[in-house]
Amino acid sequence: MPRNCFSKFSEAIKMVGFSQSHSDHSLFVQEKGSTLTMVLIYMDDMIIIGNNDKVIQDIKFFLQNIFHITYLGNLKYFLSLVVARSKAGIVISQRKNSPKILDDVGLFWAKPIDFPIEQNLRLRNVQGELLNDASHYRRLMGRLIYLTITRPDIMYYVNILSHFMHALRKPYWDAVFHIMRYLKNNLGLGLLFSSNNSLQLWLIVMQIRQIFLWQEELHQVTVYFLETL
């Protein structure tokens, strides 16, 4: 969206009680009692989400009187995120993006595995052959980091491996390929937001022994898992 159009949109949406997010200026939020409504702008696309259908319809009618808007229906695809609805709830996944990543690195037909990392793996800063070109590794790590939005099961391992982008060695590549083969095991896996339960976040704290080594020192890591019940 051009800057002048975005400024006009911002002024208009604020007139009906929306506040612009400080962390993401493309997000606008309106809270009225128990009613929560959010509007997200990206380029020429707009997403409206809330817990009151009448409020959403009123906002759509308000915006249609100011801007030329084409209603595209319920959200199905946005920035590689696939949104699927059923009686069980809403599933958000990247089932179209995951195969593309595998295909780009030549692992689309690779044999899938059940675990994201090799058991008892030890990686050190000076271990293995030093590779000259790390550009492909950095690009792949960036795509995997985005994939963790809907695949929190690989988040810990991707975060660790992203620390090795400054001096790429072959064992790091092997570890990333291991994660890719794990993804092949279930390309459509995503996040389910159940329609039968209220959304509650439970924080589970676990102490685990870290599988990676930096500067020959073994660390203890606290991992936090967020569950929806």
C-alpha cells in the first residue's frame, strides 16, 4: 500500500476507536469491553479478525464507504500460511511452503525420519570441514526460521543451528539436512486451534541436557513449551 494511502487508512481506522500497534505499525487493535477486533494491513491485502461478527461487519461497511474494497471471503492463504477450517477447529500450516523448501535443496524425494536431530549429536565450533560459501545455508536457515511459526517442534534445533552461520562447517549442513528429512515425515503438520475448547496457554518448564557444544563447554538449557488446552 502506498504511503499516502496507508496514512489515509490509518486516520480512518483510528476514527472508529482503533489503536495502532507500537511493535507492528500495520496492525490496528480495537477493544470494547469483551469485544476484541484486529485489522492487519500487508501491501494491498487486509485481514480483519475478531470475536464479534456484527462489529466485523460494521467495520467492513465503514471501510467500504471510504475505500474501494473487494471482499475475498474467509482467510485461506496469507504469506505462505495455509488456513484450513473444519468442525474440529482451525489449522494453520505451511503445507505449500514446506515442499518448496525440500525441493530447493534436493531433498523432496529423501527418506523421511522420525526425529529432528541425530541422537547424541555433538557440534563444536572447530569440528569438521570449513565451507567457503555459507550463502545457501543462511538462506535456508531464514526459511526454516519462518517455518517455525507453524512448526514449533523444530524451533529449538533451528535456533541453535542459526548460531553457526558465520563460520559454516559440514556437520552443521548435515544437521540441517537431518531436520529437512524430519519435515518430510509430515509436510502438512501445523497448529490446531480447537473449536471445542477455550484457548489457554500452559507453561511447561523442562531442564534438558544440551546437545551442542560451544567452546568445548557443555551447557544446561531451560526449554519452555507452550501448550494450548
